[in-house]
Amino acid sequence: MAQRPVQTTRGTPLVVAGQEICHGETYDLQLEYSQSYTGIDISVPVRVVAGPKPGPIVFFTAVVHGDELNGLGIIRDLMFDQPLVLRRGTVIAVPVVNVYGMDAHSRYLPDRRDPNRCFPGSRSGSLTSRLAHLLFNEIIRHCDYGVDLHTAAVRRTNYPNIRADLDDPVVRRMARAFGCELIVHSRGAEGSLRRTAGKRGIPTIVLEAGEVWKIEPGVVHLGSAGSRNVLRHLKMLPGWVDPPPFQVEVRKAVWVRADHGGILKFHNGPGDLVRKGQLLATNHDIFGHQQDEILSPADGIIQGITTMPAVKPGEPVFHIALPSEKFERLKAKVESRKGAQLHHQVQHELATSLLVEHSTP
């Protein structure tokens, strides 16, 4: 029986890196994108898994920022560690978008540009713009949906949350299906992969979880499970979406910053529920004398936290999500997490590199 080419929504055959994609096949491909100083080709690795039947084409991208490795771990778990057997549709996975940045342990490319501000890019532009153009035209524009995997920036960690345009009903359903406890409303920055894809009619969500330079087991397991949830939601995998212990949509958040330079002792960690006025951290000088206390400005959930105990005035320490729900109702939801092994594991692991001495609310 002759192989049937996968068709895009435009009715054209799906071609990636010069390879026509056929139903029921798996491809490991290289997108040639640049060259080293010695003229050696630099390529972006791509895996394509095409199901036996037509269906949505979904992209998964990771390491757009070269130091954010958790997404690589998620895609490896989803696509490489065991076969991904689709019922229908096609998955295109790019485990390392920013090959230059990963090699150099850098967020950026050698031209110091942020790739997540350069989409859709330009064929004749800067090094970063050319990468964005290649990725967008070879992969993104052919897809129907997308998931972009990120971590917090350097010296911070994020409790796993989905960033999504909640005003778009299709995106909102994808965000809920992924299965994070926190869903943060955001359209994305201009030039970001997510926002650019959305403008082209490709609903896309972003996972923000963990910290740079690490592949964290709990984050990988949660991200892989969430990715499978999205594929189940799109009827590409059999089974039902596995919901989290609770889910909260957030449209506001606040940064809590240090007022003094010093050394922090943390009293709360990522994912903790906090009350307005609750002690979050104490700031001591180098001799151990307490300088001040950092208090929560509102009821909320700690969405992100610095991993650097040494701070200067004005530096961010906590990022607090501000759900609209009343505190007692939110408290009951958070306490239900204790019976959820994966989510409890993730919360515990994110705080293990910090000295957290919990205070009583």
C-alpha cells in the first residue's frame, strides 16, 4: 500500500527539512540553519511523528532560550524515551531551538539577541532573526496548535504555570487541558513565538516551569504528562485528560522586591499559598543583623522566587499570582494538592535548593 502524505490545513503536503512526511512514519531530521567560523553546518534537530490517520499538526518547541533545559527533558520523555503512538494527526518536536545558546550556556545567540522577541524573523536579517524565520516557515506555519516549553530566567525558579491568552476560547481549553494548577493570562510579548503563532491563527500555549541549566525530574514528569493531556484533548492520543488537584486562572500578579542589600532567609517557597502581610523572607546584613522583613502585599500563590539569597535594593524576590477567588476557598484547593503525588513532588523539589524555614500564617 502506497504511503499517504500528511496534508496541512492548506491542503498541501507537509514537508519538513526537505522531507515529505507520510502517515504512520517517524522522522529524525536536521534543519540546516547557519555555519560556524570554520564553515561547518549548524543544524536544528527535529523529530516528526505522523499518526496513521489525518488530524491536527502540533508543534512542541524547547530551548528557545539556550539555558532553559527543562523543555528538552520534557520532549525527550514525551518523544524519545518511549515511542509516541498517535491515533491520528502529527507531532513536530524541536527539542533544542537555540543550539548556539545551549552550547554556550547562554540565553541568547552569539549576536546577543533574544530569539523569543524576533519572530517571525527574516531570511536576510541577523543571526537570531534568520533562526526565527527558519523555524517559523519550516515548522510553525504548517501547524494547527503549539506548545512552547520554558523555565524562569537565570537566578529564579517558577512553580509550573501555563501562560495563555485566556480571551481566546481555543487557547483557554488547551491551557486547562495541560493540567497545571496555575494558568496565567498573557498574550505574550511582541515578537514572541507564542504571540506570533497566535496572530497567524495557530493557538499556542507556553509552559513556564523550574529554573535554567537543569533538567528537573518533577518538572519533566509534569510537563510530559501535560503534553500528553493536550494530545488527548485534541483526540490524537487515546484516553482522557488527567486533571490537576485544582486549577486557578490568574490575570494579575505582583513582584515583591528587596528594599535593602543583604542575605535572605526564605520562609515560603514556590507554590505556597500566602496571606496579605505574611512574612515571606527576612533580610540580614553580612554580620547576621536583621535589616527588615519582606511581607506579602496580598493574598496569593507564590508563582516564582529568586534562587539567589544575596540581593541588592530593587531586585525581585517573589512573584505572587493574585487569583480572584476568596482566600478560604483557595486554601481548601491548595490543601487538596497533598494527595496528588506529582504536584506535591514538584513543589517539594523546586524548594530543595533554597533554605526555606516556613513561618506560621
